[in-house]
Amino acid sequence: MAHADNRIYLASQSPRRRELLKQIGVNFVVLMLRTAPGRADVLEVPLENEAPGPFALRMAEEKSSKGFASLNQREIISRPVLGADTVVDLDGEIIGKPRDLAHAEEILKRLSGRFHWVHSGVAITTANGIEKRLSSSKVEFAPLSPRTITRYLNSGEALDKAGAYGIQGRAGMFVTRIEGSYSGIMGLPLFETVELLTWAEIKI
């Protein structure tokens, strides 16, 4: 049965995911998950020997399912909950958001002149269960000079993004080639997201 008001909850604070959902006309409400140490709804820590892609998918699934479970606790209207997670994969190593500018600089130096992978997991939970998808894209960076890295760090874009860069911002000029989903690299693969919304009987 289709949802009458056609709205979903987005269990993400990412402004880029909000922009992408608006781009395809999805009506959503942001559902905030707890992030305080010791009380976080989702513990974003890889399991032992967990590969980057499966980790991103598990995080998306946990954000979606924990968000849906919280609806009854918060006594708010039950609607499908969409969760997503994005990680950068360099030689099989999970590269998340940088701790600080020094860490961001270290990450960008490692990405310079090389290919890396970006994995974006997306999941949706309804009263009927959970469905999930994984989008994996290959990204090639041009060689980055120390001056280029410094200027990018000074722009303020690096700190809240997996891999210390946002392809939709100034870092777009670093990218020489991609194989895969541009929206997935941004943080929400739209093709896979629409598949999930269709499964959840949300009309776009």
C-alpha cells in the first residue's frame, strides 16, 4: 500500500543528501540521530577485517533501521526512513572524515595522482522490512601540488567530508576521471535511491 502523504524521513545531517533528494523531487523530513559519545544511535566503527564497501552498506542499514525504530519512542508519525553512508576506499583502507586540517592534508596527499574508490550505501526501512543498495565508483585525481592542497584546505570544504573532499565543490577540479555514479560520490546514489523509494511505494 502506497504511503498517503508520500513523505519519508532522511536519517542524515548531510546537506548534500538533502540537495540530491530535492533534485529528484522527494518530499522528506530530516530525522536526527543521536551522535553524542556513549549515546550514539549508530557506532560508526568498522568490524575487524570489514571491507570499505560492506562497511558503508552496514552503516546505511543501521542508520535507517535505528531511525525507524526510534519513531515509536519519539511518538511521531511512522514513515519510511532512508539512511546513507559514504566512505573513500584507498587500497582497501577505509578513509572517513578527517579529524582536523592536518589529517585532511595527509589524506589529500595520499589521494594525489591516484585512483581511489567511493562507496555509498543507501537503505530504506518500512513496516514491511528493509531494503538496501551499494554504489561503488572509481575516481582519479590529478597530481596535487602543496599549494593546491593548502588553498583547498583554506576553503573550509575538507573537514566534514569522507576523503577530505567534495566533488561538487572546489575539489571537482582535482578529478580527471570517474567511473560510476556522480551522485554516489556526492553521498547519495540517485539511481539506487529511486529503486529503494519504488520498493517502499513512494511516488516521485
